Amino acid sequence: MRARYIASEIFTGLWRNIAMVISVVIVTAVSLTFVGAGLMMQKQIMDMKSTLVRESQVTLFMCSPHSTAATCAGGAATDAQIQSVRDALEGEVLSPYVSTYSERSQDEALAIYQEQFAGQGFVTDFTAADMPVSFHITLRDSERSSAVVEFFQGRDGVDEVTDLLSAFAPFIDVLNQTTFFAIGLALLMLVAAVLLVATTIRMSVANRRREIAIMRLVGASNIFIRTPFMLEGAVAGILGALIASALLWVGANYLVEGWLAQTLGTRLITVGTADLWWIAPILVVLGAVLAIASSIVSLNRYLKV
Amino acid sequence: MIRFDNVTKTYLRGQSPALANLDLEFARGEFVFLVGASGSGKSTLMRLVLKETVPTTGTVYVAGKDLSRIQSWRIPTLRRDIGMVFQDFRLLPSKTAYQNIEFALAVIGTPRRVVRKLVPEMLEMVGLEDKGRRLPHELSGGEQQRVAIARAYVNRPSILLADEPTGNLDPATAQGILDLLEQINERGTTVVMATHDRTAVDRMRKRVVELSGGHVVRDEQAGTYASVAPGSVISGNLEDGDALEPGSHAWEQAPADVEDEALFDPTEGDLLDEVEQAFAPDDDDPFRDPVPGEYLTEEDAR
């Protein structure tokens, strides 16, 4: 094979159809941007879920002297109440749900409180007695948190039971819905991209019908005749994928890392520009495969063997 | 070299065949003129040799190989051993003479080192060593045909098929082309030339095969265009159709000429048709590239 000959054929082909090629590149770029964004969002969801699972998903705060909940009418939780929660957590009823739990004493709570609000004047006003005892519970199955929440909710001495996963559920839901939307748009655009590639190849074949006729007459192999067309599509697809990667980088850098992560904290927002190291290759391969596949289909239709 | 063994080719079921029970052999190194009216089967014969179409019955052998046993992916290899020359040259209008010849080598993967050696040799052989950088429209008809012959021969094929190569040329220029074909023949290539050029056939005194209605009606060594042979239609010894019952001729029912075959048999890929269509003038486009041979150049007119 003559690499230089094929390269010049590809370039000529691309140049002759420059308007079509640009549209192929743009459509591919936009659709692959959606695909990449969808991948990023799914990764974010998985990261978030695993973070929530790793950390205690259910937090149980016992009453402190300052609690206002109805169950705390008796003031701070008594030792007996705390012990009954301990017993319940280790008991038969909850054992199918609870994996592990840890208890945070009033002293530990104070230390964390002081650390969080270090430098503020009011910190020194509080003592350990003002702090609530809390239990941090890791569940066996994060999806079944409601059983534990309901078990403790409304008990005397229990101030509040928070379910981290259900607190984040709306956010995860939004991300999931957005992913569906993005993938849906991506599919629609990819259909357009595939059809555009097919049309471009068809025009390219028509433009070079004389060359093709002579090639077949003098005995050029089918692969030799087809390779320039297929690579022409692949070049357009890969260009689109690279542009999509650049767009995603801009989004990840300014939108996610520059704004979202600043607002919500890097503990929660784990995706960023670093993820493009694995997303970009996927997009490039996807763009190339789609373009080559639609080239092959249209070559079979428009180029006789 | 080329052998037709009881070959019949019918393009459309129920129509009379374009070639009927043809038994014909061209020996290695032979120079053969194919004569006969349009539709007599000359083009079909060439198509069969290129395996562009397959016989309805019978067997075609090229270089000792049974073409029906050649796999489709091996067809390019077969065609590399066959050069083809057309009446209207069919050069690529955007490529120079040099590039047109180079193209035929490049697309079959010839290394550049070899191409650089072969193309100038070819240009010299056809007497255009100083015109390699000209585009086809800057060359006369005769010169364009020389480039086309160089393109067909650059790969040193053992067979050269020429379909009325002098049809668009004046007699003097045509003679130059014939000399070139003879020279190629003397180097060992089998040349089969379909022609209506009486002068050429009479001067060369080579084997003449006359086809009529898909049958060989005359096969003479050192023959002439017209002949006293009783079956010869073009010599007027036999009226068209006298030899056969009326209505049985290929040109009466079958495709009037090769252009129509695609219509009659759309399932069959036809290389020669495709080449022809590719080079056909596109009348809708006033700015199209000129097709070689479409217009007579001033030199031709003289």
C-alpha cells in the first residue's frame, strides 16, 4: 500500500467536500459531547453513591439540651435511652439492615464542633454537655435505609434521624434524568452524523467516479479503492471526537471544577478534567467506529465491486 | 492465451444471445482484429475476457485459467494482466500525462521507486517524453491515445484489449497508434483490437475475426477488412440476417449497443459501462471538465 498516495487521496476527498465534512465534524462533535457529558454524569452518580455508602448513610442524633423536637421534651437523652438505641442497633430486628455503626460521644462532638467553627467567638460558650450523642450507621443495603429510619423516628430521646442517601436522592435523580436526556440527544445527533457521513461518502464517490472506474479497470484491489473513503469518514469522525473532548474540557474546567466543585465541595463533586483521560479515547474510538461503519454501508450501496 | 469454449452469452432470458456457441482461441503473442457491425458481440467478447460479465454457458480461459473458477477477490489480479484502451481515451482530465500513467501503477501498490523508473520509460516508448507534464486537454487526440496506451501497457500486461482505438483519429494519427500497438505486440503482448477502421486492417495484414449476430462468420490469417468469404456481412457478401432466421439477431432484440445493457441486466456489475458512464459528458453542467475525445482538437481537424 502506498501510504502517501492514500493520504493525499483522503486530503483531496476531504477538501472537495469541505462543507459536508465541516457539518459532519460539527454534528459528530455535538453528539459526542452529549455522550461524554452523560459518561461524566454517570461517573459522578456512581462516585456519589459509593461515597454515601462508604460513609454512614443514616445518622441518628440523640437529644441535646437544646433540641426542640417533640421527642426531646424530657431534655437531653438519658443514658438509658442511649443504651436502648445501642441495644436496638445490635439487636435481632435491625441486624439484617445494619452493617456497622459507630457512636460519637459528646466530647467527640464538641471537638468536631470546635474544629468546624475554629476562631469564632461563640465556640467557647459551649461545653460537651451541650452536644448531642450521635450514632453513625452503615447499612448493608443503602436502598433499604427507610426501615432503620422508621425504626428510630419518634422514639423518646431521639432528636433526628437523617438518611444521607435519601437526602441526596433528588440530586442523583436529577443527574440520572439529565443523563437520559443527554444520551437521548446524543443518539439523535449520532443518527444525523451517520446519515451525513453516508451522504458525504456518496458525494465523494460521485466526485471520483472516473478515478474509481480506472482503478477497477487496471486491477486495483477493493480494499485499495475503499480505504481512502473509509479513512475520510474516520478522519471527520475523529476530528469531531477531539472537538467534543475540548468542549468537555472547557465544561469540566470552568463549570464543574471552577463553579460546581467550589460550591458543593470537592468531597461530593468528584468528576473533573482528569476524567477526560478516559472519556476522550472512548469518544475518539466511538466517532471513528461510527464513521467507518456508515462509510462501509454507503460504499456497499454506491460503489460496485 | 484466450480461449472461448462453446460460449453463449444471453443478457436477458428469452432474448437471442449476444454471443452464441462461440469457439475461438487467440494464441499468445497474436495480433487479432475483431470486425463486425455494432452489436455483433465484440464488446461482449471483451467483457468476458475481463470477467466483467460471465458466460451463460461455456467456459472462458485467460492465460490458462478458467475464469469461472476465479474468486471475485482475485479479479483485480486478473485485470492487472489485461490492458484496456478505449475509443475516447478516458484519461483523467485533472491529471497530467505522467500522472495518468503513474495512477495505473500507484493504485495497484507499485513502489514509488519503480514508478519513477517505469513512467518515463513508457512516455518515451509512446514518443511523449517531453509532454509528460501536459494535461489531457493540452494534448492532441493522437497524443491522448498514446498516453492511454501507455497507461494500459505500463504494467506489462500479457493481453491488450483495444476497443476502436483509432475511431476518433484521422488516418495519419491512426497509423501511429497502430504502429504503437504492433510494437507492443512484438514485445509479446497479445493484442485484440475491435475496429471499424478498414485502412488499418488492410494495411496490417493480421488475423481478422468477423462477428455477426454473436457468431464467428469469418476467421482469416493475414486478412483484410472486406473479404470474399461467403459469410462476411461487412463485405456485403451476405445480407444481415441471411444466415439466420429473421429476428434471431442479437441487435434486433438484445441491447442495441452496450450502453443499454445495464438497463437489461441491472444485477450485473458492468465495469465497461461504468467506465463509460464515469466519462460521459454531464450535459447539465456547463463548467464540467472536458471529456477527452469529446471535441476534435484543431490538430485533429487538420
